[in-house]
Amino acid sequence: MSTPLTGPWWKHAVCYQIYVRSFADADGDGVGDLPGITARLPYLSDLGVDAIWITPFYTSPQHDHGYDVADYCDVDPLFGTLTDFDALLGRAHELGLRVIVDLVPNHTSSAHPWFQAALAAAPGSPERARYLFRDGMGENGEEPPNNWKSIFGGQAWTRVEDGQWYLHLFDTTQPDLDWTHPEVPAMFEDVLRFWLDRGVDGFRIDVAHGMYKAPGLPDADYSAPHPVGPLDQDDPSMVDLPSKDEPMWDQPEVHNLYRRWHQILASYDGDRMGVAEAWTATPEAMAHYVRPDELQQTFNFHWLSAPWSAAAFAEVITGTLDAVGSVGASATWVLSNHDVIRHVTRYGGGARGQARGRAALLAMLALPGSAYIYQGEELGLEQVAVPPELRRDPRSLVTGLVGRDGCRIPLPWGGEQPPYEFGPTAGQPWLPQPEAWAALSVAAQKGVAGSTLEFYREALAVRRTFAETAGDEVEMLDLGADVLAFRRGDLVCLLNCGATAVEVPEGEVLLCSGDVPGASDTTTWLRSPH
Ligand code: NOJ
């Protein structure tokens, strides 16, 4: 059962990320949709999560699978209708599940009416002023206005017919808005209210450290090395934490925007919230997004980026808790999402990756605050190698690199062959599923002791017994250099990252991610009153 719909629900919530294209397909076109989600909501409430976050389902040409929005207040026919959304929301609330929708404010689709009007209008026109159109450098303006690179490869500028350039930090079909133009924040206030009025519980804010750019759009310094995390198999810097001040990210003005949005959220009942997708250099910069008058949560990518090391995990935990504690906020924890290599694969894949994946989950769920899990991790899914001719990520299409498709494969629900009951039609869905996935399907794991699915269900159920009562204080314990160990209230959690087993302190074993408490690559939860 899920928690009752009362209180500041997000503080201790476990939120399940639904990548809408790949969750469940009701109409048989090979792409997931809103009715597909609605039909599977009982699965999620049974799993024991408190909330869902649904990736963008708005009107969109789908160049970046919905992160290119042409109409922020309608549902793309690929995914259903507004009536389907209302049905989803109503059913979720009936089941006690909160619903977070994705807001994409840094850029629109190039198909958005504003951008179409900008293209049709002249340089210097009011229509162009809502985006970042600039004249080029060089004798005939043939060079881009500055040296910024697109996250998806190549330069961040595209030249239009009359010779001007426009900025796009992502795909050329995702023009960046100029947030200093008053019509831009005004439009997004309307969008927030549109979805709040329909009853959503919160927003995941895409590229929340974007929006404002340094005045004058100065060149970036690309020479400083980025701290590397094993997130993207082509280029870790794509989803990596910035190592320094960068003129396109994390500008101070963005915080005034979140102060305004805080007021809008607070004007509605029911603890509506915002969670920032803000990739910041340090936990301190991350905490700026969750000051008391700003957003409620921000994704903790420092946890997701940490290598398999007790010391690294401990450093992230203390750094995070100190940083969010200093502004009176609570923490979030996340291991995977639709942009990064699935964590079982990051941790080495196979049996070792699975063991570490379970251990990392228990470490995360033991910590105070809220946790985000990504669809398919409860099935132990690994990153899939998608052949080049079947890749669909715009980043692959622009650069020829591997890209992010491998963590976005449609879920296997049952059956012996693709689409594994993902949808009602035979054959492969929009991204091909591996042959070996029959054994990983929901139907194959449900009720099977020892399966990843049952492990997740049990972990979430046990977490529920302490999540709200164990308090926010975490005391780090010293059980040797290879062991992450901490106490939270009566709960003691130890994750052995070393190669040899360690002795478990006294207490009642509540849950263990492996067969033997204290074993290598295993997390143990103990009830151990002081
Ligand atoms: C972050 C999203 O998670 C990612 O999937 C998307 O490509 C970019 N933002 C651009 O919107």
C-alpha cells in the first residue's frame, strides 16, 4: 500500500521514473503511452512506490523524444489525449500515488509557434527576441557568435536563411529561450498553473541549471578537465558535473525564477513541489536550488556519479547532508535515469553488477530524504547495446556515437519473445528488446523469491517501517576503509565495497542485499538500538 495523501509527501517519498515511450504501450504502435501507464499503475502501487514522474508527453515532433515541446498544454497524439491524462491522474490518486510531470523550460521545439514566428520575422523583431538570435562573427557573420558547444555534439548555434544564428544547447530542433524576455516567464507561469489546476503534484524541471546565460554570452573555457564519472559511454562530459563556472549553466538569476515558482506552488493546496534537474559542480551549488524559498528537491547527481568505493560514497553522503542541511532542505538519492548508463552495468554488469546494484539500492534507501528509481531497475535490467542502424537518440544521430538508447529499451512485462507484453502487437517496439529478456520480465519475476523484483518490493516495504521515524541524523561509523557504515536512529546500514567479508555489528538483521550479511558487495540493514 502507498502512503496516505497527507503531509509533505515528497520528503520521504520513493518516486518511480516512467520513461513514457518505453513503459507500456496500450494502442499497439510500438511506443508507450498514457493509457498504457494507467493500466499498469496497480503494479507500481504494489511495488510500494509513493509517486511517479512521467517524462514529457506533450505535443512534440519527438526529435528528443518529447524534450522538444511544441505545445506545453496538450498531449501528443502518440501518447493519448488530455482526457487520458486526467484518467491517469485520477487512477494514480485513487491508488495513493502522487504524479510529477516534466517541465521543459530551457528550450522549445523548433516547431513551437513562437519559434516558427521567429523564423518568419526579421532580425531584430519582437518575435526573435524570445529566443537567442545573434549576428555571427567574421567578416560576413559566417562564424557562430561564440564558441559554445551543443551537449549533443557540434556547435551550439545554427544559422538561418537571413544569416543570423540561434542558440541551442541541445539539438538544433531545441532552440534556447531568452528568459530575460518578460513573455517567457509569463508563458511558463501559465503552463505551471495549467497542470496544477488539473491536479498534478509536482514538476521535474528539465535543465534546471539552464535558462539564464551569462550576460554578453562570453566564450566558454573548455580547457579545464571535468571530473569524470562512468555515466556516458561515449563522452562522460555530456552528463557530467561541471567543474567550473560555465557561462551557460548555473547563473545566479535562475534562483529568482525558482522563488517565483515557489510562490505559485505554495498558492495551491497539497504540498505541490518541484525537483530540479540541475547538474552542479558541488553539493553546495546543488543546495542553492533547495533554499527555503526555492524548490523542494534537486536530483543528487553526486550520488549517481560516485565510483564503487566506500570512501567515495561516504564523502557524497556527508557532503550532501551538510549542504542540504545548511539550507534546511532534505536530500534526494538516485542511481539511474534515462540519460545515463544503467547502474547494474556501470557497476560491472553480470552477477557482480547485480549484487552491487542491490547493495547500492539498500544504501540509498537507508538514507534520510527521498529516493528516485528508474523504470526497469526493479527488474535488474542492464544497458543494452543498440546496433547503429536502430539508434534513435538525437545525440547518436548527430554524432554517430552510442548515445542513450541502451537505457531506454521498452520494458518486458511477460511472454517469451519481444515485445514481452510491452504492447498488444507482435514484433519489436520502437527500440529492439534483447532476446534474453524473457527471464527478466515482470511475470517471470513476480512472486519468485530472490528475484530482483521481489527484492525491490521487500526493500521498499522494510524502508516504510523506518523512513519517517528514523530521523534525519546520520552518524558515520568506522568499520574499516572498505566499508560504508552509518547509523540512522535505530537503523545501522553497512555496505561492504571490499573483497573480503566483514563482521556485522550486533543487532537484528532487517534485510540483506545478498545471502550473507557483511559479505563483499553486500549491504546489510540492522536494527540496533543505541
Ligand atoms: C535532460 C533530459 O533528461 C534529457 O533527456 C534531454 O535530452 C535534455 N535534458 C534536453 O531537454
